[in-house]
Amino acid sequence: MITDLDSIMETHGIDALLITGPAQHNPTMVYLTGVRHLTHADLIKKRGEAPVLFHGPMERDEAAKSGLRTVSYSHYPMAGLLKETHGDRTKALVLRNQRMFEDLGLTSGRVMLYGCNEIGPAFSRFSALQDAMHGISFTGDTEEILLPITRATKGPEEIEAIRHMGQVTTAVVAEVASFLTTHAVKDGRLVKPDGQPLRIGEVKNRINLWLAERGAENPEDTIFAIGRDAGVPHSSGNPEDELRLGQTIVFDIYPCQAGGGYYYDFTRPWCLGYAPDEAMALYEQVHTVYTRLSEELAANTPCAPYQRRTCELFEAQGHPTILSQPETEEGYVHSLGHGVGLNIHERPWFGSNAGAQDVLLPGSVFTLEPGLYYPGRGLGVRLEDTLWVAPDGRIEVLVPYPMDLVLPVH
């Protein structure tokens, strides 16, 4: 967690961090500033010292809300910088960065770069800054050794923020269920009062509305897929598809706090009206694996073995998995879970990218999401909750919600 940041920087020989870009939907910036309305900022943190936030003068009040020491870009007048660089704006921005570093006494050492910027201008800017500051070595966190590791465990305030998003998420899921089940049925499909079929696009529009009413955003969209699309794990669903009885629906919803704060991740499979025998059998197998893994999860254990265990359980049921058939597109085809925080997917990892540092430590927040997929048979089932490891080692679902497969309709 954030209290470990300086020690992790020291372990990896990092002298400072430079985080750049907006302070909305920019996870590394949000981590150190909170969600703020900053269209562009630069945050510099030297190891062992508090961060300093550089910002535009029009956003000084928003910057002050971070509680950090702030410095306005007006301290480095652009007119003067442009004059010094003969009107070259990129060189002027580089010179501004250079003077920001010098004012903080940062003229040598390893600096790790983070943030969100358009890649072309950012490449030009930091390449030129590297050339201008011979004592500084800029590096990227390509191995996820620093902030991703720091963020993998959460403090109490972060846990409560994620739990709140879980409460928002499940409230919207309940509203969707209520909305669907109050529709009439005609010719095996849900219909609106005017007799026209209810379509997935209309459901997703209402999901976005209900999230917004509760102070949440849906920047990654929602998976609401039926029939064949439910059998392709990340198919978001065809907006024109009708809601038909007896077909499996995969409803995967992963909103965040407005402005790019903490996420929650949640999936339920549904059948409207009734579940065919084949769908019910698939659901029961996924539910069995979910329950078994829930019982076997333990604090302070590595994540990777749980992925192998999931494959073994599904293979014992007769399904292909990526353990024995890495290229399979049917059966069990993805990882068991992932961390959740300021990114919807972050450490700890469970899949092929899991390493020695991916451990269920106290403070970890992660998903548990076994699933089975058979698009050729129009079937897909995934059960997903977001869990956390409490300080005493208990592992629990942050916000429980029923797991009924069938939604009754008129």
C-alpha cells in the first residue's frame, strides 16, 4: 500500500517518480492526488519526500484539494520559455520540466515515469528531457515492480471505496433484474408496452443511466451478451439482439467512481423465464468450482496455483481448458481472476502473467471468476465476485449478491 512506496522505491533503486497527464482516469495520478479536476499536471515525488504537484493556474483550487504541496506552471512563464527556445513549444515544455526538477534539487538519479499522455508528444518530450538532463536516467515500469506492487494491497479507505462501488454495482444489477422481469412475454421474447421487442442496447442505456444517478461511471462499457455472444467471454453483446427466454446471458459490469476512481467487478449469468437442461448443467458445474475455490483460498498464498487448480477442476468435469489445450476457445479459456483497484485489471495476477509477487496478502482485492463457454451451442456461464483479504486473514466477498440463474418473467 502507499505507506510502502518509499521502501519499494529504495529496493529497486528508484530515486524519484514523475507522473504526468490529467488527474482523471489516470490511475497513478489519482493514487497520489485523489480524483481531481486537473486537465494536465506533473507530479514529482522524490524518495523519502512528499510529492509536489505542478499544475495550471486555472486549476489551482483543484490542485490544493490534493493536500499536497503545489506549484503553478505560472511560476515558469511560458512566454519566457518560448523566447529562450526561439518559439519551439516542445523545447519550452522540456525546459519547464528541467527547471521543475532543478528547483526540487533533482539533478541526478533514476526517475520512473508514469501517467497518461498521447504517446507521440510524450515520446518527443521525454526523449528531449533525457538529452537535456545528463544526470537523470528515465525509465518505465515495464516489469510492474513499483506502483503496481504498491497498489496491489489497499488501506482501509481504499477498501471502503471499492465496497461502496460494489454496493452501487449490485444495486444497479438488482434494478436491471427488476426491469427485465416486469416485461411481458410474446413469442418467447420480452416485449415493451408497445409490443416491440426489448433489445440489449436499451438495457445497456439504462445501466449507464442508473450508474450515473448513483455517482458512478462506466468507462469500460458493460458486457451484456446473450446466446452465442455469451459464449465469447469478452463479447460486449449486440445492441440489436432481442431478450429471448431460455438463452444464457452473461452480465459483467465493472463501473468506477466518477472521475476515474476505484472500480468494482461483478458477473452473473442469467436465463429469462427458464433454463434449459444444458444451461443449468453448465451453471451447476461453474457454481461447484466457484464454491470449491472459495473454500480453498487462503491468505498469504501465491495466486498462480489457483489458476492451475481451476483448470484441473474443470477438466475433471470433462471440459477443455487452457492448461491442457492452450489454444482452446471452448470450455475454460481465461484466468481465474485479477486485482481490482484504480484499474479494473491490476495486480495481483492469477494467469500466465502471475509472478512471485502475486500473492493474496492482507489488503489484496481481487476477483474470483470461473466460467465455461461454448459459443457454438449458444452457451456461456461466468460467476464473478470481488473479494478482499482482511487484516486477520479472512477472505470474503466485499458485497454479496444472489447467484440465481433463472429470472422469472410473466
